[in-house]
Amino acid sequence: MGKEIVSRTTFVKGVTACVVVAASLGVITIGDYSVNSTEETSGTMSYTAGTYTASSAGISSDVIVTATFDDSSLTDVSVDVSGETAGIGADIGDEMVEKFLAAQSADVDGVSSATVTSDALKAAMQDCIDQAAGGGASDDAGNTASETETETSAAEAETETSETEAETETAEAETENETDAETAAEAEADAAEAETEAEAADTSSGAASYTAGTYTASSTGISSDVTVTATFDENGLTDVTVDVSGETAGIGADIGDEMIEQFLAAQSADVDGVSSATVTSDALKAAMQDCISQAAAGGVSDDAENIGNETETESAAAEAETEASGVESETEAATAEAATGTTGYTAGTYTATAAGIDSDVTVYATFSESGLTALSVDVSGETAGLGADIGDEMIEQFLNAQSADVDGVSGATVTSDALKAALQDCIDQAAGNGNSEDGVSAVSEEVAAAEAEAAETETEPAATEAETETEAETEAAEADAASSSPLYTAGIYSATVTGYSAEITVTMEFDEYSILSMDADVAGETSTYALIDSDVIEQVLDAQTTEVDGISGATVTADAILEAAEDCIAQALITEEDSEGTSAIIGGADGPTEIYLTDNESDETDAEDAAEEKTGADESEID
């Protein structure tokens, strides 16, 4: 079906005829647009059907609203926000159109991440509503029915009526024209008020004025300097790039895109950051704030890559800032010296150990007179896949910080803390709290002592019989201590606890002295978290206890597995009360498995026999 084209003149004639008929019926009174009592009671709006257009200032451009009305409602809306910030204000058009049509009003919430653009669209929408409610009078060339056309249509209507009616209609048309003029003035005032409100919204939302250009700033991350390059127009941040390539692989080095998205959405450096890479996030936020400050100050910066030539005043400010930075650096250096209590280190290589989760960890630290120059660590005895793998990352953190005060590695806290304690010991030695008077490093002294001991051993006579007996007694005591370790009732046990999104069942097998195997059913858990069960199991089997680190990032699931494992261990563990009986039947967590408690005396005899066999073997080696 073809679209019928109605001329503006024909449309106005029709409207005028409707007005005359409505007036004769008492529905409306020409001149003041008063509605009848039914309309007032129901609150239904009355519009002059047509399409109206209005614009208002957004954050980067004027936004435009085009609204179509029938006699009683808003039927269609389109908006133009193409000049607003890409990815923010430029993307809210469809959402705002939907809100306007649903509310049949400009009084809607707007989009929280694009407040200025939302407010501008609301102001323009209100302008269109005012035009339609006021009969279409507007200064906007796109609005329907000019005052001249209204007068023409009134004259045409006069020729179609009697002379009396013509006189009456002429008077009414004059009154109507006066009202139209008043309505146009009110619409103009409303538009001005909307513009003022939009400007106020800009001010209240913190919208700033920038010197357009591209600015660069750097800040110290955990392993390197991170760099932010930010592009601004006069009204806001339009583009950001970051360089975090020197940060920790898989952690800080991977957060660039997420931080860029946060900066552009907030139009600010005041963002959340990425929780797993706090140090790198904070460094990027500091550099972003530096760029914003430069753009807001008109491009003043020491960075040669920044846009805009500096004036003499700006140059003086930059020089003053450099001098202040130098003083601050000197102050920091003096503070560091005061903290260590020395003006430098005794050059050499120092070593120290500390207890990790499964073993002692060792740090070898080499110092020049002014700082830490090289490091190596031994974490080979720690948990495979966790503490045993953090050596390189901890070395990198120590060398960058020139200190033992670093974050450590999440997921291997115990091993991290042990390495930090050992390095601090080395630092204390090099600073004068552990090295010899002649400056020979602790490692050198230990090597010399070991060589002397080896030489002495070569000339030592064979051990006396008394010494042999003493060693045998010591070993027997150690064997007795080993035999007093917790004994389990051999068997298979299970326990079920609630995990992150489902129940988790852990099944463990024991012999009399150890945990032989462990399995966790995490099939109902979130897929990401379900992958961690093997890591937790490996830790428990290696440590033979549930006192392990767990897995960072899946705390609920890991804790649930460990809780169920503790339950299984409690079931298998022979308590003092159990040892008073002979044989007994105990059940697993779910009760289906019958497990027979062996005679305690037999267990003790086995333990004693094992200890005697060990003692005899050791004595044979001594002989």
C-alpha cells in the first residue's frame, strides 16, 4: 500500500476544521486549549499530531531527538548521538528511545555510564513534547505549522462559513494566534532552561575542559615501568593505549585491555582496577591520572611526546617539579639509609634458609657496595606445581624492589614468606648485621668451615664404641618417636560437604601409617573451579595433612575439598578411646563401608618391630 503524502496546507486546513467542530461541541475552547472535564480527570495528554525535532548539547556534540505524536500519545522516536563518545554516549540511543516510548515522557532514568548524553537527550525530548502539547509552535524549522500557515488556514476557513461565523472565527483565530505566539515563547524559554540544565549537569558530573591532544605518562609497576598514552578532545577522553609488557606474564601483563575499558567508561582514572594484579593496576591508574592532569592543565608536561608547546611559565613549573622530584628522591634515599642503618653493603655473597611448607628454602644473595646484584633460590623441596615453581617470579620481585618487602605469589603464601624471611636475613648480613669484621661473606666463611671439617674428618680416628652406642640410642629414640605418629585404621573413607555450587564428595584410602590415595567428586561445581581438585589432592598427599595452601581464585571449592578430607582423616584416625578396645566396626561418612579396627596391641607390636629392624640396620651400617 502506497504512502499518502499530505501537504502542510491541507494538514492545517484539516486541523482548523476539527478545531471549529470541536468548539461547537464544547470539547475545546479555541484560544486556551482547555480540555473537557473527562480529559482532566483521566490525565490523558492532548497533542497536535505531527513530527517535532529538538536538539541539546551533549558531552562532545549536539544530540538530536525527532519525535512523532498522534492526538494523545508519543508514537515514534529517533535520536542522533553519533557525535558523542564512542562506546559510551554514542551507544545509548536505542536504550533511551525505548525508555521514552515506555514512559511516554522525558522523565526517565537515563544511562548511568553516560549521564551528560542522557540528560541532553531528555532535554531535547522534553522540548519536542512541549512543542506537540503547545500546538507545534517552535523556532525550529523542522516543526509543523508556522504561524503564517495558521493565519492562512484561518482565512480559508472564514470563506467556508457565514459572515457571522467568519467574524467569530476571525476573532477566535486572532486569539489562537496570540496563544500560539505565547506557546512559542514558552517553548523557547523551556529550550533555554533545558540547555541551562544540561550545562549544569555537565558541571555536576565533573565534565572537564581539556586541551585536545595526546599525552603520555609512566609509573612504576611490580616488575617494570608501565606507560599510558591518552588522547583527549576538548570534552573528554577519546582513546587510551597502555604498555604493560614488562609486568608479570599471565598477571599484570594481561590486564591492559580491561584497564583501558574501565578508563574510557569512567572518563577518569578513578576505577576499580584488576584484583589479581593490584600493583600493576595502581601504576596504570597513577599514569592515567597524570595524563588527565596534563590535558586539563593545557598540556604542561616534562614528557617530550606530549602535545603542545610549553610557555615560559609552563617550563618553569616543569623545572620546579623536576627539582622537587630530585629532593624527594634524595629524601627517600636518606630514609632507606636510615632504615638499614648503613651507607652501603659489604660486597659478597650471603646465604640464609627458612622453613617452607614442605622443606627448608634457601636464598643466595650477591651484593655490591650499593645494592643487591644477583639472586638464586632453592625451592626444590616445596610442593610441585606450587611453591616449587615460584623461584623465578620471587627473584624478579626481589631484584626490582631491592628489598624483601614484596607481594609474594598468591597460591604459595608459605613458600613466599619463607623466601622473604631468608632474603631479609641475607640483607641484614650484608648491611653489617651478620657478616664478619673483615668483610668476608657468610657463604665464604661456610665454605671455609666445611673444607676444614672435611680435612679434620680425614685425620679423625674411627668412632669409639661408646660413641657408636650413643648414636644407636639416638636412632632408636627417633624410631620410637616415629612409631608414635598417628595411626590410622586401614580402609576407605568418604565425606560430603557443600561446595560453591554443588555438593562435593571426597574419598580417601589409608594404610596404618599414611594416606594412600584421595579422590574428589566436583562434577557439579562451576567448570572453572572444578579443575582445581587435582591440585588440592596433590598438596594433601604430598603433605599427608590438610594444612596446605589451597588454590587461589577457587577458595570455596578448595576449602570444601579440604573440609571433607579432614572428616575422612578424623574417621580413619585411631583415638585414645579406640585403642582401649580390640576389634570394632566403624562406618565411613555415608555409612556404607564397613571398616574393621585392628587390635591395637598388634599395631603397637608392628611399630616396635619396624623400629627394631631400623635400629639393627643402622647398627650394621655403623659396624
